[in-house]
Amino acid sequence: MIRAYAAREAKGQLEPFEYDPGVLDREEVEIAVEFCGICHSDLSMLDNEWGMTQYPFVPGHEVVGTIAAVGEGVQNLKVGQRVGLGWFSRSCTSCEWCMSGNHNLCLSNESTIVGRHGGFADKVRAHQEWVIPLPEGLDPAKLGPLFCGGITVFNPIVQLDIQPTDRVGVIGIGGLGHMALNFLSAWGCDVTAFSSSPDKEAEAKELGANHFVNSRDPEALAAVENSLDFILSTVSADLDWGAYIAALRPKGRLHLVGVAPNPISSPVFPLILGQKSISASPLGSPATTQKMLEFSTRHNIEPITETFPFEEVNAAIEKLRNGKPRYRLVLKH
């Protein structure tokens, strides 16, 4: 039996819950959970914001733990090995996207907390391809958020071939944004942080920003027009997208990884005249996730986290819902 914490209704409290996972599949891995980050996606699923949550619902998709068991067909992973698991737990391995290394774009992907039980538990299972070995040198207690928030902001750096000489912007200095500042600074870019909280300027610069813009100040936004090659939006909010399009240089790109609640509206002429673009991306593939971990080890990049014992999971969820975590929450067994 697997012991977990589950909600039985939308916005419900998480309560102790046990379930029988059945026989371990041939290519499946069972992870003994040591740490599990709490992502805003866990909260969205808990509240059934996306209309696809099945109850009882066990959240948790930023898992760090050790391998407790492997199926007979598992290769390159061993019992006792410390690993991580993120949003995806399985893909088909045979479609054109998987075969080209883009497993994260597989149309039949399985998500760790959609239609199955996640990592707010003592154990969780996943297909071997999405179970990623952890490198030595980083603190496993802090690494869970890299497997969702971290790879979400690292993936476009690789996919869009961001250059060390690029001038880039990051909108939002929170759970995603603080990691984006770390990555882009270590990548070699000249980094501008955009935030609606002026009191975050000093911290943004400690995290790697070279410049800071108060996004509530129209004059400050106007002052950076035609200056950036790439802007990464990490916020789940409706913004004046035209102002950020104006901040881009010719051939610049506004890229979204935060889920704006309403359709994006932008004038088309600035896009045409400057050959600018708007794009978005999901989490990365297993290979890109491994690359992120290697990069993080080389540059000693770890998320800023607050830790709660698993027994205080509801207090942690409440802090995410109504507080201001700095910047990611992690549960610990």
C-alpha cells in the first residue's frame, strides 16, 4: 500500500489516504519520496480550475527521492539511486515527437497528477524515461522545484537558442522568475527584471538581474523600448502586452510560460515591422531536464525554498494560496 495525502473534493483539505498501486509495470520505477515541491499547478488541480481533476486527488509532481523498486525491463536505473520526477510520468516513446527527442510534446503524454496519484505520498511511480538521476553536488532538499518550475524556464533557453550575448527580460520575480534570473545570468545574458514590486529590486539583482524595471511605471517601460532580444513572461496575469512588444528589438520574441487568464491581445503592425514574435512552451524533455541539472550543478543554481514537514501539508497549501512563498515550497518526509 502507498500512503498519501488526498483531497476528496475541489478545494478540500488533504487527508491521509492509502491505495494499492498494483503490480509494478515492466518499465516502471517506484520512487520512495524524500521531498516534494508544491507548485501552483498542484493548487489549480486541487481546486479543479482546469476541469479535469479526479477525486480522491493526490497532488505532487516535483518529486525527489530514491528508487525503491524497478520493473524487470528498466535499464540504467538502480534501486537506491536518487532521482527526480516532474509533471510528466510517461510518454508513448514511439511517435514522431518522442522519436525526435521531444517527449514533452508527445500527444499521449501521461501527467504525474492527472488521472493518477502524485507525489504527496511515501511512494510514487513513473515510467523509466521520466525518472531523472540527480547529479552530485546539489542539495536534494531544494531540487524538487527544478523538475517543474525550473525546467519550464530553462527549456526555452535551449529550444530558442538564446545566446550569451542576448539582452533578455524576465517578467515576474516569483517561483518561476527567480530561477529564470539565475539561469539567464549564468548563461551569460544581460538580464532585465520586470516586477510590479519595486521592493524586489535588490533581490532581483542578487539573483542575477543587471537591470530592474518597475512594470507599473509607464515611463520606466517606455525607457526600455527597442532594447531586448527576448522577454520571458513567468506571470499568470493579463499585462499590457503591447508595451513588452515595444521593448523588443527587431526579430525579438515575447515568450510565455506563465498562463495568462485571458487571450493575449497585441497590435499586429509592431510585430510585422520588427519581425517580432509571440510564442510559448511547456516543460522540457528528459534530455533537456538532464541538461538543466548539469548546468545547475556547474553554476551551483538551486531554487530558494521553504520547507514544511508532510504532516503540515495543509498549512503549506494555505501559504501558497494566500501567502507569498519565497519562492518555492517543499514538503519533507
